[in-house]
Amino acid sequence: MTIKNSRIEDIDEIFRLYKIASDYQKEKKKVVVWPEFKRVLVATEIAEKRQWKMIIDDEIACLWAITFSDAQIWEERDNATSIYIHRIATNPKFRGNNYMNTIVTWAKTYAQSTEKQFIRLDTLGNNTKLIEHYQKAGFDFLGMFDLKNTDMLPDHYQDQPACLFEIDLGQ
């Protein structure tokens, strides 16, 4: 297994995995479903080396994006000492292998190498299984928050409370 930056040549596979993830979310009851993301968003993340992939046997097993600011979601909690993880999607061929722990291990190393203190992520709605999953991976659940300004966020952030999670590497 290797973890490296996604390349523009991966973009069709990234969107295929996003579609599979969205379809999977639709099968679940009472979970927020991802909208169709804009290609320019992902292309920008790739160009800025913020889109990551886990490769197993020459296939993308899992992918995610990071950012270094997330003011609309984290509001007054947003800070420059954090990395924010978004859109974790797992290839169905590799489901059930708990790659969240691998992502957390990677994120800790990455955060320390870039002098960040916090690893953060969010999810939407009261998805108790996902909340538990993130907690088992080492994240502290900070609670559910109604976002004040969602006009620049993807559609699935409208009218849903955000569940915020954090790992504090300074503890």
C-alpha cells in the first residue's frame, strides 16, 4: 500500500468513486447524500496537491482531500494550525478494511511535518454509525452545530447540522 497525491489522470476514477459513495449513501436511511461535485474543485485540489489516494495492487483503494482552512464549517474555531479532511471515498472492492485508521496515521505524520496541531473533519446530520466510526479512529466528537452561513458550501450542507471532529496532536 502506498499513499500519494492524486494526479489529473485520476479524475475520472475519483468521480466514479464519488458516485459510488453517493449511491451507497442513498441506500442508507437518514444519512446526508453527497451532491455531484464540480470537476474544477477536484482539479484544483489535484493541482494544489491536496487530493490524496491510497493505492493497493495498482488500484485506488481509498481517496480523500485536505484543506488548510475551513471557515464556513468551523466558523470561529477555524485556525491555521489545522488540516481538514474531506470526502473520504473507498473503492467498494476494498471496503471493510478500516482505512480510516490508515488515513489517521497518515494525517498525523502529515500534520506534524507541516507543523499543524489539529486534524479535523466533519460529517452532516445525526449519522450515529459514522460518528462512532470516527471516534474509534481517534477523533474527539465536538458536537453537532448549526452552520450560520452555507452559501459557498456544496448543497448537502444546507439545512443540516455539522458534526465536528478533531484530533489534537498537542495533547
